[in-house]
Amino acid sequence: MPKPGQPVRGSKTGRPIMALLDLLGRRWALRILWELRNTSLSFRQLQAHCDSMSPSVLNQRLAELRETGIVAHDQHSGYCLTPQGRGLIAALAPLADWARRWAKTEASRKTDR
């Protein structure tokens, strides 16, 4: 489980940004956060929103995201982003904007050929 201050993939120092990138780079982690960005979802709903990923992988990712304080679970409403998780989504918003601009650039490059 990546944590700041501990060695992670790509960093022996465990710099916080490297720990975060290791966490977010794990299979399905970003997708889970994306699906929870606007609403709480039960395990089954989240699994369906994530193209029916395997329950074992979903369980593992949710455990990691809960341990980091990014995702929480409530018996009644299901899984949701914590304030820290919502802050992370807000921090990723400029990347989403950049990705949309990049997609437009790529699309126009294809039509120019």
C-alpha cells in the first residue's frame, strides 16, 4: 500500500507525489474515484459502473482508498469520497481540462492529414 515517506514504485524516497501517483496508477483506482465523484454507490453499483470489474480487485482498491482516507463507506449510502477525496478530484480537474484540449488537438490533427 503506497504511503508518503515509504518507498513506492518509482521512488525510494517515498515523496508524497510519488506515493499518490503509485496509488492512482493502480488498476481501476482512478476509475473508482471518477465514478464516486458525484454520488455514493453501493458495491454492486460501483462494480456495474466500472464495467463489471472483478469483485476481488474492487475490494482491494476500495480497501486501499479507504485506508488512505480518500473513500469512506456508510452502511446506508454505500461508498463515497471523503472531503480529502473530493479535494483530490478538484486537484485533478485541471488534468481533465488538459485531456479534453488534447483530445480536440488530436482529433483536428487526424482530420488535417
